[in-house]
Amino acid sequence: MNSFILILILSITLSVCFGQISPAIMCFNDPSIIAIGSTCNSTGDSCILNSYCSGSPTGTCTKSLLKGDTCTSNNQCSPYQCVGSICGNNHFSIAGQGCQSDSDCWASPIPGQEALLTCSSNVCSLIANKQCQSPSDCKFNENCVTKSGVNSCVATSGINGACTNRYDCNVNLVCSYQFDNSTSKTCQTPWSKKLNEKCDNSVDAQRIPFFYDCDIGSNLYCGSQGKCVTNTPSGSCSQCSNTTACKGYSDSCICNNNNIPKNTINADKVGICVPEVFIDSACKSTFGDLIQCCANNSCPMNQQLLFNQGSCAFKNCNQYVCKMSNCFRATGAYNMLNLAQTACGSTYSLPKDYTKDCPFQLPKQTDKPNDSSSMIPSIFFAIFFVVTMIILS
């Protein structure tokens, strides 16, 4: 899976550098979801809910062990982890939260990065003589800040308090410009910016709608010029392997695989513009309820913990966490869907297949690639979702 992701990101990057995107690169496939007992490829396929690919690179989709079963590897426990030879949740408590063992405490999902928290007197705490590396190494409403080469946990800011990024603000605030003539950012209420008002278009600020400053309830997002603009999504079945570019700010070009032999290469397919994130009044309400619930219960808004059944956010706010399936098309890594479905059951919906009603057409040889500048939103969100799914898986 990681090799596929690296190839995808490299392909997109090279396309932008050369100023054009070929049809084969623009269109990419969702993971194939494989039934138990069928052959799977551990680098690209995803086994159905509550199963895993046993074997690498080719194996068989095998039923996962249940929570509480004895295990020898994380794969066997999908979507849980193998903790002390038992399938279950782990790494669900940040600094200052309760624990029973070290495995309950937050640890970075990045391979090779050491765990910095330990369970001391049933509370997750920084290991002696260690410095924080992320906000989750600190307590609720604290951020890990570097000063004079030393990292330390400091209190986050309230409304209108100074900030450089969203981690400097309390959990229910975003870091943005208070006024159009402001030159420095302060902590503000999410989604408070109106059409054409100044906004923060930095990469991190635009990662996920929880932390947007433009009013998503009015179909706004922060454009490339640092002002709130209206989202204009592509129409149904809009093709993206010829001169029609994806228009929506979160659109990705998904291959239309309807009635196509499995061994067909992407160059012989037509892509369909598909939205990855929905910005509307309903999702604004869902996100708002989740953020306020986390603030009320002193839970961090850590995306990696939302579907972890041991986390503060899921225990106290799962009704809002599970409603998010209506606001994201989360297919980049099926293990995230596996985790979400296991946690939420029938209240979490599988992503809609936007290509199923679109007729298949072979791309014309005379078709020209899209202008890369018109594909920047799609490119950005393709990379964003890939990276986010790596973190969540």
C-alpha cells in the first residue's frame, strides 16, 4: 500500500513540474475490496470488513481475530492492534489522561519514532528528561512549542489570542486573521469568514474542514489568493481524462471501472470527478457539534483518535464522530473504513460510488491533458487524503 501511495504522489508531483497531467496519471483507482477467502494483494487491495490480507505481497483475505483474542501481529487484529498479545485498542490517551499501561498512552504512528509518554500512577505523562514532539504529548489545550531549541508544553490561546497555527488555539478555535487588514493571525471561531474576506490558506489550515475559517455552511473555502471563495463542484459524471478539468475544491479524478476488465490499465480508462469532502450546512452542523462536544469533555480533536474506541472523543462524542461518514468520502485506506465501521456499526455509511451511473468511454487519442493550474485543488486533495489515510490506518 505504501509503495502505491509513494508512486501516486511522485506521479502527481512530476506531472505538475512538467506543466501537464496525462490521462493515466490523472485517473486513479479506489482500493479493491476483497471477500474473505479470495486472493489479495497487500500493496493495493483491501480485505472486507473484519478481515485482513494474510501474506505479502500476495495472500488470502482471512477473518480477523476478535477484540480480546490472543494475537501475534497487528494484522491479525485489524482494525484493532495486537497489544501485549491481545487484540484491542491502544495509544488512545494523551498526556494527562487516564491509563492502565504504557500501551494506552499516545504514540506517534510514524514508523521509527519513539513513544514519549508512559503510564505513571494511572496517568499518561512525558517520560523523564524527554521533550514533547507533538500536541498529543501534552495535556488538553496545550501545544508543544519550540523555544531556543527546547520543546515544552505551553497553554493554548483563547479567542483573539496570538497564534501561528491551529495547534496554538483552544480545541474549538482556528488560527486566522481577525480582519482583512490584519497582518498576524489570532485564534478565531471556525467558519466565521464570509465571501471575499481574508483567510488562512496555508496547507495545514486547509487540511480538514474542522479547522477551516471560511464558512463551509455557505459553500466557501479559502482560495489560493487567501480570500474566501465559492466552491463550484464538477457536474455529475464530469470526465477528467480529457480537456474537462475537475472544478470542485476537493474533487479527485477516480477511474470509471464499470464493465471494464480488471487488467485494463488506467491509460485506457476515463476518470470521473468525484468530491472527497462535502462543505455544506449539514456537515457544518455535524463538525460544530463534534468540536463543541470535545471542548465540553476536554477531549483533543486528534483525527487519529476519533474512531479509537478507547479515546476520550469516541467515548463522549461518538454520535457526532459516526455522523461524519456523510461528510467524507474516505476510501484512501480501507483500514480506516474498517475501523470506522467496527466502531460505529450501521451508523457509519460506506462511501458512495459516484462512477456507477456513468457510461464507460475510451479516451480519444486526440484528447489533450488538462492544464495543471486548473488541477491544483484536485492534486492537493489527492495528496491530503492519501497522507491522512496513512496516519489513520
